[in-house]
Amino acid sequence: MRATALASAAIIALASHASAETIKIDVGPNGQFAFQPNNIKAKVGDVLSFNFHPLNHSVVMGDFANPCAPAKTGGFFSGFMPVASGVGSQTFEVTVNNTDPIFFYCSQNKFSHCISGMSGVVNEPSSGDTLDAYQAAAKSVKSASNPATVFGGRLVANAEATSSATTTAAPAATTTSCTTGNKAPNGNGYKRDTCSGAGSVQASIGIVAASLGMALLLS
């Protein structure tokens, strides 16, 4: 009986994995303070693939009750991803582990991205805790905040990045721990200072140059 149950569970897990999808989400496309799409339906096993556009954005998981602030339990944070043009050479991938609603936002405080409506939701409820309600509440927040380190997902090379990208893609990372450098405690970050762990993301000459450029643009 136990062997049969285990075999059934394994079959279900394999079937779920086989049907999993990668859902592309553009972060700040065409100079907009927005995620596209910003309202996503996803099932367990699907992967949220955040693709970053100029100038300098991040993605943070938050709680509906506390807009523009990191989730109190669990969550994820991509770090700040400066991009001079085109699309960033790295994506931030998050695997969906359940079908509970997931709210996320950009924590860049220059021009108040989250407060201006740069947020999104996965598996939005049909009423009550909706994205519209989250964004309306965010308008009264003074500033966005973010965790100190990258976690909850993985940074991988972006196949769509062009050869003219100003940063050099790193190999896919299973686990990465990074400390972000911020111009202020809450947001306005323009680079990732240090990284460690398996598959660490190392700064190249190109990303340092891009970071300096972003620093000037965000000053």
C-alpha cells in the first residue's frame, strides 16, 4: 500500500513538472513604471521569469496588507538590475510553490516606482485583495523598501539579451546570496556589491561601468 502511494505521488509530481510553464514578465518595458503582464495566473511548478529593462528596477514579493514593503514571511528579491538599453543580460526566476496570491513590486524609490503603480499579482482573488486595491493603497505610502540581500529565486542568463548589452551574463545559479548597495536605506540602489554561494553572480567590467552610469542617472 505504501509503495503504491509513493508511486502515485511520484507520477503526479512528474506530470506537474512536465506541464510547468515559464511565464515571462517584463519589468519596466518602454520606460514605463509597470510590469507586463501585471496580473498573472500560474499553477504550482510554473516559473515566473522577470526580464529587466532600463533604467534600474527590482522585483520584491510583498504582502497585500503592507504595500511597497517586503513580505513578512518567505518572499523573494531580485536585487537592483541596472540596464542601459535593450533588455538585461540576466533574468530573475521564481518557482511558484502554491496557488496563493503573490503580490510583487519594484522597490526603486527614484520617481517612486511602487507608489506610482509599479506592482503586480499572481493568482489574484476575484474580490477583496485585488491588484487595484493594492495599488490604490500604495499611493499613500511614503517610500518603498526592500530586503538587504537577493533571495527566493535565481539569476540566469537571458537568451534574449543582445550582443550589445552592457553587462556580461553569469552562468545559471542554483543559489545566490548578494548584498545590494543603496544610496539610501530604502531603494535607490544602483548595483549589487558582493555575491557568494553556488553559482555566484560576479560583477564584470561592463556591469561596473553600467552601474556607474546608472548612479549618475539616479543621483
